[in-house]
Amino acid sequence: MLKVYNSLINRIQETSFEKDEIKIYLCGPTVQSSPHIGHGRSAVVFDFFVRYLKHLKYKVIFVRNITDIDDKIIEKSKAEGISPKELSEKVIFDFHKAYSELNCLNPEFEPRATESIEQIISFIELLIEKGYAYISNSGVYFEVAKYSDYFALSGRKTDEVLSGTRIDVKEDKKKPEDFALWKFAKDGEPFWNTPWGKGRPGWHIECSAMIRDIFASGIDFHCGGNDLIFPHHENELAQSSSAYEDEVFVKYWMHNGMVNLSGQKMSKSEGNIKLLNQYIDDYGGELIRFFYLRSHYRKPQEFSEDLLIEAKTTLIRLQELLQEVDPVNSNEDTMRIFYDCMNDDLNTPKLLGEIFTTINKLGEKSKNDQKNIKQTIKFIFKLLGFELNFTLKIDQDKLIEFFKKYQIDFENLNLAMEKFIHLRETYRKDKNFKAADTMREDIYNLGINILDGETIEWYWRSS
Ligand SMILES: [Zn+2]
């Protein structure tokens, strides 16, 4: 039984579906600048989820939108001297490149705001008709006071939300908490015609309108970063529940945690943005994907290049161990572990831990069991979107030659490194530190770093 944490009720909940079909929507990017490591996380963790649902034989309809018109896009394109359209196309290209390098499945639908204007306009018209929205001099606004369940999702309070917010007089709203559904265009800004005036959609309305248009009903899962809970998702919920009062808009709200850089939340204002595609170029998409797997999707995840390198060592070991087997579902116990962890709110770090426990006990198993377990682990990784194609950074001949100097026959890197570290330890025990240091330096020049600690670790150097 699949259980997920539902942000609406703030606890883990058993899921149930009326049909074999699952409707899932993920808030995609606002394309004003290229993706950073946080964008990658949201895409990958929900890709694990979509792949898992598909493996469970559900017919999954997965939608991820693109916000390609918004204040920031207009501002940034002005600064760059290009049109908003040119800017958004450029950034969409970068996002698609990242999604593909990270091996994320294509969504069944990828609606864009600028291509959904008609649907957005009808949605707003319905809200005006039902008395939830009003027209002012600057745009069309949702009147929060008319909707009694506001804050149901975020659990916030009006005072808390409004403290510290400046009220922009130009917005001429009835109440400061009212939010824009449609913004009238200022000179030189892109616009679409509507019955109320020329302008562009607000951000929140777009997701409500797209969901209605594509699914023609409420949905099972609504996903996104936890920074979207308020106001974005609260507003989506208010709009959709007001427009379609008899329907449940979303059954399960799922939110991923943020990526922290050196303990700080990664946000544009702090200027610590590093581009996702840069890391993908340096380390490969599979490693970045693997990095996300190591953390529970709901928790904040620390990010640093050291952590990437650490992940790389683990991934290489996994690749080596599994290189000679095919991905086959041939060991029930290992599959059980997989289902238990995934059904437990997608607990991928637990899964990884259990897999390594299994790997460490492989020696106790029969040859046949060993093979079946390895095949099944590879099957699980394939299922989660990993190729595990073994690519050595250094060609085999060079490695054979290197280890020969130390009378080590090279079969695979794990085994060779084990023997290499053992030999170096013998020198250290004999207090022959010079020989131990030379070995360390020698292998460092090959591209591998050895860390002396309670247990001796080794990893590929990043350059
Ligand atoms: Zn959204």
C-alpha cells in the first residue's frame, strides 16, 4: 500500500484511487533564468515517483507546466535587450537539456502559459461570474474574503502573511491579501485581449486553468517545491475550489524540500546560484540524479561538490558491482525491500541503505543467490531511471599497468583498491610512512584520492 505525506493534512496517508488512471501535476519552472540544482531536485524526485507509479501498472497522466510569461521574464528580457519570447525559449531549451540529461521522463503534457490564455480567460470569467473575483484599475483580483477555506493548505493566518508586506497602492485591491488573476498591461508590455482589458495572466491562475483544461476534473497528486505551498498552491486551491465547488481539486499534495548550499537556502537573492547544467557537464546527469536519490525528497538536502564526489564514489562502486549482470527481477526479498521503502513515502535513502546492507552480506549467499540479488538491484536502479553504464575514467590498460607496479592483478577497481589500501596499511603498520605516502601520491596522480580515517575511503578526484 502506497503511503505519502499529504501537506494538506500534514501527515502520512494511505493512498487509494478510484481508477487505474492517476492524474498528477507538477508545477514546472518560471523560465526567466537557467535551472539551478534545486530545479533538478524537484524534477528528479517526482520522476522517481512517476516511474514507480508506472511500475505499479497505473496509467499515469503526468503534467508539468512552463510559466513563460511573468513579471520577472519581462524585466529580465528588457535588461538583456531581447523579447520575453526570445528569453523564455532560450531558458526552456536549458531546462529541457537538463531534464533529458537527468533522464526524467517526458510528461504526457507540458502546457505553456502563453499557449493556455484562452483557458485562463474562461477560468477567470467563471470566478467573476460566481462572485469570487473583481475588476479594478490594475487588473482582476481574487477576493480572498469570499472564500472561507483560505489557509487550509498552508495553515497560515492573515496577520502572519501580511506582516512585513508592503501594500502597493497602484494595485488598488480591496484587501491586501487579494491576489491577481489578470494584470493589465503597461506600455510596451506583452498583452492579450480580454473582455476586461489588455494584459497578461497572474501566475497562480495558470496552474488551475491548465489542470481544468487537461484533466477536466480534480487530480490525484499535485506536486511542487515546498516554497510553493504559500502563496502559490494556497491560491490555486482557493481558485479551483471556488470555481468548481462540488469537486475535490487535489487528493494528495506532495512537496519536495529545498536544496541548501553550505547550510543556506538556495535562493536567487543570496547570489549563491550555480547552474545545474554546469554540474551536469562536469559530473554527468546520472551522478546528479543519484545525488538526489540519497536524500528523502521531503527533507532539505545539503549540497556541495564534496558531497557530489562522495556520491560519485558510491555510484562507481555500484556500477562496478553490477556491471556483469543484466537487470532482472529475480530475487523476491530484494524486491520486497524496494516496495517497502517506496511505499513508505518514497524513502529512497532508506532504500539505498538497505541495498548496501544487502550488498555487504553478499558473501554469505550462494553463487546463484548473489547473481539474483545483483540482477534485482540493477533492475531496481533501472526502474528508478538509472542506466549504470560503467564508464571508467581511465582506460583499463592504464589501470592494469598501474597496479602491476604493486604486484596487484587488476580485475576490477574495487578489488584492486582493496588490495592497494591493504598494502599501504602494511607499510604504515611497519612505520614505513615514506612508502605509504609515495603510494598515496602515486594513486592521487592517477585521479584517486585516499582519505585516512577510522575507515579508509577512496574516491575519484573531480578533476
Ligand atoms: Zn503551479
